[in-house]
Amino acid sequence: MTTPTPTRQEKLKAWAVHAFTLSGLVWLTFALFALLDGNLRMMWLWLGIAMIVDGVDGSMARAYRVREIIPWFNGTVVDHVVDYLTWTAVPALFIALHLPVGPKPLGMLFVVIILVSSCFCYGNDLAKSTDHYFVGFPAAWNVVAVLLWVWHAPMLVCIAAVLIFSVLTLVPLHYTHPFRVVKHRSRNIVLTFVWVITTGVLVYLTPDSAPTTITDPEVITLIVVNIAAGAWLLLPGFLRTLHEHRKNAKQAA
């Protein structure tokens, strides 16, 4: 059966989706210059916009059959490049420059560890399960970095987080993709919005030179809600991992 030739309108829509994905590089540029200027809240704003773009461009690509319409241009590769820069590279620099991770050489080492370990996510053909869970920590260093910042995490916590999540990239634990995992999708989307909103408010309330203690009850409440929403988003992945282990154990028995 002959595949029908894409119409001009279909091609324009497909290229518009690619352009939308590539807009992540615009937000990346703004975020990088904000980081260099020490304007940390603006940096997180631009990275947040990039994260929103990344959250919906895949659904748009599938809806408009972009891979079929423009088969020679691989949007998945482009998406990985943009994600590596916005989800990993810039947050790694932020961790080294603005979180308490020790002297400069140690911060540089952590950047290398983050960048290298993340390659085992982006280069891993088994990084997603058939039911759309991430397998292994999905190199979401922007999430790790912003939470350590707004929670005002001390040095030992920051260092431990870098090391633990770098290792978890190689550990086959499941993490929920809030938009693609079908099970409890509505709840996951609601919790994602709660997490994004509380994180955004915490970023707004955190000065570029963050204090070392948290005493405001409203901020503490926001942090508690933020942690609770994040924990509930992690729970389905944890249960999915248990299910996988039980299934493998039965097959081996």
C-alpha cells in the first residue's frame, strides 16, 4: 500500500513542532546568561519554560505524525540534545557555582560526574519501559538542583544528592512519566501541576543569595506540599519496580 504524499499543510505543522522543540535552545540561552549574571530566579524561569516545552512537544509530534511527515529529520535526536543542555548541563553548572558542594575543584568534578552519568540515560536504548516509565534516574538534574536550592540543603545533602542520583542513572528503578504513563495519569498530571506551582513559588521567594535557614511558616508549608507532591509522583514508579522484581522472581522460579 502506497503511503500518501504529505500535504503542504501537514509539512508546515510538522516543521512547526520541530521549531517548538528547538525553541528550547532559546530558553537555554536566556537561562545560561542569567546564570552567568547571577540572576538565579530568572535562570529557573527560563529553564522552567524549557521544561514545559519538553513536556508537551512529544505529544504534539505524535499527534501531527511528525516522524512520518518529515522522516529524514530526527526530532528525537534534537530533543535529546536540547534536553541534555537544559535538564543536565546548565543545572550541573548551577550546582557547582551556587550550591554548597565544597571547593571549586570538587564542584568541577561533580559537573563531570553529572555530565558523564547522564550520557548513560540519553544513550540507553532501555531507558524507557514498554509502559512508558523511565528506567533509571532520567537525568532530571534541573529538578534535583532547584529542589536543593529552594530547600536550602546543607553541603552534605547536596554532595550526597549528586553522588546518589548519578549512581541511580545506572540502577533499573522505575520513575513515572507524568504524561505518558497511563496508570493514574489524571492524578499524576494534577500532582505534577501542584509540584510545578509550589516549586515556582519557592523559587520566587528564594533570593539569589539564599539564606541558610528557613523560618517562615508559609515557606515551610510550601516545602511540605512540594515534598508530598513529589513523593506521590515517585510512588507509582516504586510500585512498578516492585512489580517488575516480583515478575522476574516468578519467571526464575
